[in-house]
Amino acid sequence: MNARDSVGGPTATGLEKPLHVMHVVYSLASGGMENGVVNICNRLPQTQFRSSVCTFEAGGPMERRLASDRVELFNVQRRFGNDPTVPIRLAREIHRRKVDVLHTHSWPTLLEGLLANVVARVPCWIHGEHGKLMNRRRQVIAQRIAWGMSDRVLAVSNALADRMTEEIGFERNRITPIPNGVDTKRFCPRDGNGHQLREQFGIPLDGVAVGMVARFVPFKNHKLVFDSIAKLLRLGLNVRLVLAGDGPLKDELVKLAVDLNISDRVHFLGIIDQVNTLLRAIDVLVSSSSHNEGMSNSILEAMASGVPVIATRVAAAMEVLDDGRAGVLVSPNAEDELTESLKVLVESPERRHHLAQKGIERVSGNYTLPNMIRSYGEAYLQTAGIDSPVDAIEDHQ
């Protein structure tokens, strides 16, 4: 640990001055990691923390969710590829703002954060991983060395921490898991029939609505769900597939729906801001990822909203769904297994209700947003050598 004496000492509020925590992210695009950073910055108690966010690519949609009256947002533009000027310019911004804790997120900021830390002599450097690990030999070595030079390494789940040890060879006891949390005031069970909410999304009112909230990228494995939906329709079940998200595979998936003769039953909504409302309008959520997940916010948000979840056994899904007691777990890429699990839930409102209640209980007991933010606050204070509890988490949207 290398915390400076000037970081602060205990007072009535725990600090002589708020601890300045700077987050470094590639961008504030739509995603679970970005959502987490925004929630942390917006809700950490200002009595103890001052937050800023540095992006390498400006203009992401999550930027507008940052509370501008309490979080400084700025950009150190990556001008080309591996721009060697980024760490120097980042170090200048760190020094200018007198940052106490530098928190870099995922591989795209790891090496830049390491070099900026060396130049600016940041009191504390924390690095967090959110799901995707780099597996080329030189990247494995770089991750292992850089993580070892940081003051603390975080992971969003125990499963991810285990992967970091298995795949990168980093000591498990040096990784602190902090599970994601969900805002249970925003994501909460619906009142009455969710079919009434479908109209605002242009979704017909008939049929069981199976939803996915995921980017259209290969590892999210939308094709698996398309194939299962096609099978259910051939069996005569009244089911619809509702997709929130966008990405490079959009055109391919539109064509797949046509080829499977299910295009009238597949609804592409694009990126939407009202995910909480959408979740209350659907009947089942599917997460069909094949790999690369850390801890899915979509799963947590669906559970908090009283929506039963079917998820593949990857990353933290087993942990979150309590080994299948709070949701349905299926093997990755197992089309028949997914189809049968969907068939059971489509045909059984009672089973859907049972899993919905188990999901609500699981989230309220283990994955609330205040618990997550308090854990990050504790990590910042402890790494800075400050023996003080975190003040009350602020209820800021």
C-alpha cells in the first residue's frame, strides 16, 4: 500500500477531506460495467468521496446518467491504436486533480493506468475486472504483472475471481470480489398484468413474452434462443421473443428470424432507456451467453422485477441463481435443454410465479445496490489506509 499522509485522517465524518476517486473507463457505452461505474459515482456519500470519470472515447450513452453536479466527466482521447501519449496525458490529469484513488476498469485501461500511476505517483491504484479476460500469452503475462503492481484487484463475482486465478495465474487471495447490485426501487415487480405495459413497446398483447436484454455480439448467443423459439412455435405454443439491444450482429439476426419463419414473432426494440418497464412487460428472461460474463446485470434486474430467469451455466449465473433454486440453469449451447426449459415455463404460470418469488428473495438478500456501493466505498477507504466506516449511501438516481 502506498497511501499518502495527505489522503486524510478520521474526523466526525471519517475524513479531513473527501477522498478523490477517479474512474478510468474506455467509454461510457451501454453495458453492465458502465452502469456500475455510474451508480457508484452518483451514490457514494459526498461527505467522504469525490468522484470523477475519465474516458478514452467520448460520447457514450451512459454519460448523460452521470450526475453533473457531483461527478466530473472528462476525456483523454485515444488518437490512434495503442496511443503512447495516453498514459502521459492521463498522468497530467491525475496530478492536476490531486487524485487519491485511481480505479481502472478492465483490460482497455489496465496498461494505461499502470503507466499513468508510475508517472503521477497516485497514492492508491485499484484495478477491477468485469468479465472478459485476455488470453493471448503476452496479454496473460501483462495482466498478471499489472494486477500484481496495483494496490488492490477487484472482481464482480467469485466465479470471475476464480477464472482470474485459473486463466491468468494470479493469486486468488489477492482478489476482492464485489458482486454487482441492482436498484430495487427502480427494478421492482409489476402490479397486475404486465401485458398492459407491452403497448408502449409495440409488442402484441397475446402470447408468453420471452425477453433478452443483451448486445448483439457472438458470445451472447442469440441464435440459440432463436432456434428454441422456432421449435416452440412449431409445437404450437403461443410465444414471442422480445429483444432489447443492438450490435454488429443485428442484420444477421433479422435475416435469421426470416429464415426460421418467425419474424412476426420476434420484436427488435433497439437500445432502450426504460429497461425496468420492459422487464415488467415480459414473462421470462433468457441469458444464453456462451462465455465471457462477469455477473450479468440483466439477470439481476429481471430477478428484482419478478421475472423468472433461464441462464446458461457460465460465470456467476450459478452463484446468482443459487445453483438453480432461484432460476433455471442450462448448459451453454444446449438447444434441446433450453427448448425444454422454456417449454416448461411457457406452459406453467405457476412455475413462473414460484421462480419469480425466489428471484426477488435472492436479490433482496444478496445483490442490492446499496450493498454494492458500500463495498466499493469500503475498498477505497481500506486501500487508502483509512479506518472508517462508509457513511449512509445516498439515494441519487
